[in-house]
Amino acid sequence: MLKKKNYFTVGLFVLVGIACGVVIIIWLGASQYWQKGKTYVTYFDESVQGLQIDSSVKYRGVDIGIVDRIRVAPDYRLIEVVMRIREIANLENTATARLKAAGITGIVYVELDHRRPEDMARAPKFSFAPEYPVIPSNPSDINEIFTGVDSVIQQMKQIDFKGISDQIKSTAVNINTVVGSEHTQRIISNLDAMTTHLERVSNQLNALISDGRLDTVLNDTQESVKEAKAVIRKVKEEVNALNLADTADKANRLIDSASEKTRIISTELVRTGENLRRASENLEELLARLKSDPSEILFSEPPAKKR
């Protein structure tokens, strides 16, 4: 009799435990349906590896819902993710969705963020009628990185590295040929000789100017002109005092001739001094250009031939 009572107690305890477990399972499963919220759907044009049912749906890092279903969209191209979201309404007009990885665990969740004007252009297009309000999606960060890498690789493949290398080699060979040719060496030698000659002429001009001989010549010319003017003035006075018409006429012609010659001599002397000064400046400028940029003389065009 005692054994029968023990069996009944054990059986009753087991039945009560099973009933409690069933109630807990039903309560946990049904609690999702009792939650307040709204169902949305989003479509991803990429792999959703790591995203699972009951994965979190976050709005800027805050949990606002869960993933309810994951399946292939009716067009067999996109992936449809159904979400149950609470607390925030009207997300189909204000938010965009993207996949985010939770650290290095491989777990993926859906991240919602405030919609920007350019986000709609990046959202995948579909031609079927969705069952729930649609939150547009954007590519994930990892997908954008791989897309950028593929674009860079494709652009690098289009570059003709072999052609560029061949052109560089051909250019180097041409440069060596031109620099090492006999004609180039002769031009360089002529330039060296011209530079030496110009330096010698410049030194001579500098010595002439520094010695003061040019200034002495100009001063002597000015003194001669002054003396000639004084002689002419004195002759004029003497002629006027004699009151001789013929003598005065001859004196006037002599004075005019002397004045003209004096003026010509003075003009030529001044012009000669100016030409010397300009020649000195031109030589100095040519020397400076030869020292700073000899390639200008080397590659300049020859002057036109005289007819």
C-alpha cells in the first residue's frame, strides 16, 4: 500500500512539472504577440549572413524591436526581413535600415537611422506589392567597402602598365642618345667657348668703366664744345664791331658751320656713350641668362637668313 502511494506522488509531481513547463513555454512564445508595436518590412540587396529571427532591431543603438521573419522576396532577388517595432511610429517615412555587425562575434542586427535625402537613391528597387509598410534599406558598411575595393581593382586593371613602362624606357633611351651624341657635345663646347669670350669682353668693359677713361673722353668732348662756343661768340662780337657786311656774312656762315659740326660731334659722342652703356647691359644680361638657363640658347631657333 505504501509503494502505491509513493508511485502516485511521484507521478503527480511529474505531471505538475510537465504542466508548468508547457505553461512557461506557451507564455514565452505568446509574449511576443502580446507586445505592443507595429510590423514593418525591409529588403536587402546583399547577404544577411549572421542575421537571425529574434535578432535585435535598434534605432541609433537603442533596442526598439526584433526580427520576426527572414525569407526570400517574391522577386527571388532581394531578402525580405519582417520586423516588429515598438515605441516609434511612422518609420517608413523617416528612417532607413542597414545591417550592422555586433563586434567580432559574427552576430548581425538591423540598425535604423534618420533618413537623409540621398538614402532613397541607394535603396533597392522592387516591383511587387509588400505586405507591410516598407523601411528603405541602404548597403552595409562592409558591403560598401568591398564595392569600393572592387571598383579600385577594376580601374587598376584598365591601366596599361606595360605600355607606360615601354614609354618610359623609350624616353630614357632617347634622352641618352641625344645627350651622348657628337652634335650635342659640340654645342656644349661652343657654348663653353662663347661663355668664356663673353666673360672676357665683360671684364674688359668693366675695366674700361672702372678706370674712368670713358668718363674722361666725354668730359673732354664737353670742354671742347664749350671752348668752340666761346670762340664763336668772340668772333661774332668782333665781326659786329667791324661793321663789315661781307665779313659778317662769312663769319655767320663759319659760325653756323662750326655750330652744326659741333652739334653733330656732340650728338655722336652722346650716342656712342649710350650704345656702349647698352652693350654693357646686354652683355651682363646675356651672361646672367647663360648661367641661369643655358637650355634657352641650346634649344632656341636659329635666326632667319639674310637675303
